[in-house]
Amino acid sequence: MNRDEVRIVWRGKQSTALLDTTRYLDIEGAIRSSKTTIGLWKVLNACLERPGMRWLVARWIDDDVHALLVPLLRLIFENVGLDVQWFADEHRFELPNGSWIYVRGLRPSENTSRFSKFRGMTLGGVFVDQADEIPEDFYLELKGRLSQVGYPCQMILAPNPPGEDHWIAREFPDTESGLPAKPQHSYIRLSLYDNAHNLPPEYVAQLERDYPVGHPMRRRLIEGKRGLNVRGKPVYAGYFDRARHVADVGLVADVPLIESIDFGHHHPCVVWLQFLPWGECRWLGALMGEDCYIEDFAPLIVQYRAHWFGGYSEVWSCCDPAGSHENSQGTKKNGVSVLREHDIAARSVPNSNMPDVRDFAIQTIAGYMRRRTMQGEAFAVSRKRRWMIVSSREARDSTVVTDALEAGYVYDDRQRQTSGGRTLIVPLKDGFYEHSMNCAEYAVLNYGPGRQSVKDERRAVAQMQAALTKSDRDPMDRYYNRHQPNIGRGGSYGTRAR
């Protein structure tokens, strides 16, 4: 066998990843962080050290495999000086020592079974490049292929940093944030700087200019951290500024705490906020569920409200009007009745989800972001650690709300709806970032000081009066009566006070 010695310098986390033998290894990385190259070298080293070993190297799309992975493998073989055979009908390389490397796209062809590209294989190792593209059930099925007797099996994933709701984030908790690792699972994060010694300095400098500190994509593309992936025009682009609007603010006494709830099986959500008499909108905390029903989420609302806000006495609750429908949003009973069982009397404006009404709420929130009051910024998001995602497995801190405000909550260019004679681009129903933003919109529509046109307001009030009982209306009336004349009911808070 003709083989040359190749010396490559791996530093820090790169070296750690190359030597890691954990059964399930996740090497996440920023752009040009070398995660794919490390994965391919790990495959080759394992095959050379253990004759007869069987590996699968894969991506989701066949074209990507043959355009990107196969050329990289051939280049590595050439650099090493290996005389490797390619068997096109089986989509595999065979090394001189009898080891095999299958190279395949995982997405099934039409009229074939879902796992047809790898079902029946007995493997000692699997490497999936761009693993964030594959569905979770493919990952689980691939784990079952690690069964080659006599070999130390390993599965390696090399994804781009996924969002918080991605299955990879659940399978490989972010241990750098203090979360415990699952048994036999290892998570390694590579940043652009971990591979800077192999990149032209001007390339690194250009990326730093393109994604400066504070840019929503810097964390993912340069630092290799999980989270935000911008997929459209952000709803609050040009309005929300994390540096200005995230501040050390807290609960203001004698002003109602607004509790706004959005239903949904995958991600029920509650946001707590206040509309202050001097014209400020202050977001104080949020809790989002992960794969739980509203029956399980409702007691958590009560628990975290008491923990974070000390059992605050005056709480005004509101919710998605869809929660009043029977069998709504993954619950055996309607959502409003479930909330009432936990002493949460939530009201709702019946037309809250109409495109023009939602657009009004968004414009109202954006208006706060561009104004200042005598106290400072008119819009503020608390810096305190009151932003969490909870599930049956864990409760973890989250940046989902600020991420949504910055760039996660986007318009869906493919969806345009006509309402009130206007054609509107509506926000994307992404199943994640939308929920906290919808909560804030319901808060504006139910308790916010802003108002729609007289015609729209009268229509909404009539619908709301018909839906609400007198006991539901009394708290809001008492608050307005207590603060008049400082609050003009037809305009914004603080209009008359200043």
C-alpha cells in the first residue's frame, strides 16, 4: 500500500473534536470553521486504523454529496497517497485495507421507502454533514445502523448552529451554557476564530465588517452559537435596537401587570408586560412551553408569575381568541376554560388575528420603539433573567423574545391577505418566534392605550362587550377611572399628563 504522511495543524477545539471518541458527537460550527474537514478526517483515520470498518458519509441531498463531499474525500485520498477504488453502483469507496466508505444523500427518491438510502446497512460509523437539514427520524434511524461487531462505533454530526427549537439542540444540550450533557453525547462548538490560522486574514476581517458586534447573524456565522437564523424581512427592522431597548427595568407598582397568553401544543407562550402612564411599554418576562399542552402549561404560568413578580395583586390576563373554541390548539377542552380552572380570567378581542388588526398592533409596538419619554426609551425589554423555555425535560434561559424582535419574527413574502380594502404582507407562521410576538399583540389589543380607527374600535368594542362578562370589564374600568385625567382613553398613555 502506497501511503504518504500528511501533517496538519489542529488547534484547541479542532484537536479536541478530532480526538473525541464519544459515541454521538456534534461538531457545530460557524462559517469556515473546518467542521466538515474535521469530520472527513475522522472518518479516514478510523478506517485506516481499523481494517474492514464500514462508514457512511452523508448529506440530505444527493447533488450536494457528489458536488461537495466526494471531491473533498478524493482530495484527501490524493494528499495521503491512497489508492482507493470507487464503486459507482454501490456509491462507496474501498480502501486498500478493506474498509468501506459509503457516500450518499439521505433524501429518498419518489416511490421508495423513507429510509431506503441506508436501511439494511451494518455500520461502524456515520458522518452527516449539514445535519441540521435532516429530519429527526432520520437521525434516530441512523443510530440504529451503528451495529458493526468488533468496532468502536461513532456517529458524527456537523451542522450549522441550529435554532433553539431544533431537534439537535434537544439531543445535544448546550453544555457551554451550563446544561448537562446526555450520556454518550458530546457537543463541541467551533467559531470562525478556531480556524483563523488556516484562513486569509483579509477574509476574516471582511466577515467581521459584514457582521459587526450587534448584528443578528454574527452569533451564528462568526461565533458558531445557536439561535437566530434570519429567513425574511424582520417585522421590527429599523425599529428594535438591542443595545437601546434591552435595559435594567422592573415592575412598576400600582400599574397592572399584563399577562398575555398564546395557545398551541408545541409552544404555548405567556408574556408579562406593563403599559406605564408616562407612555412606556415595558416587557418584563416570558415563558414558552416546548411540546406541552395548555393543561400542563397553565399551572406553570401561575408558578412563574408568583416567583418572578411576587404574587402581584393586580394582574390583567388576555389570550388568543382561538382559545375560546372547543378542542382548540391541542387541548381536550378549550383553552379559556383551562385557564379559568387555574384562576386565570383571560379576555380576548375576537378579531385579534385579522390581518389589519394584527398590523395595527405591530404598528403600535413599533411606535413605542421609535419614541422617547421623559423617563427614557418608550420601549424596554428587561435584562433580568425572566425569559425561559420549559419542557418535561428541562427549564432553560432563552433569548427567543429579543431574537424575535431583532430578526426572528419576519414577514412572509409568499402570504398576502386583503383586509379592509388593503393588501397586507402578514408575519410568517414559523411555529417558534411568532408566539411571544403574538402575545404582545394581544396585550396591545386588549389593554394597550393605542386605538384603531373609530369604526374599527367601535366594531371591536361591540364584539368584545358581547363576549365578556361584567366582572371581566370591571378591572380595566377601575384602572382608567383611578388614573384619569392623566390617561386619555382615546389616545396614548401620558398624552394629557405631559
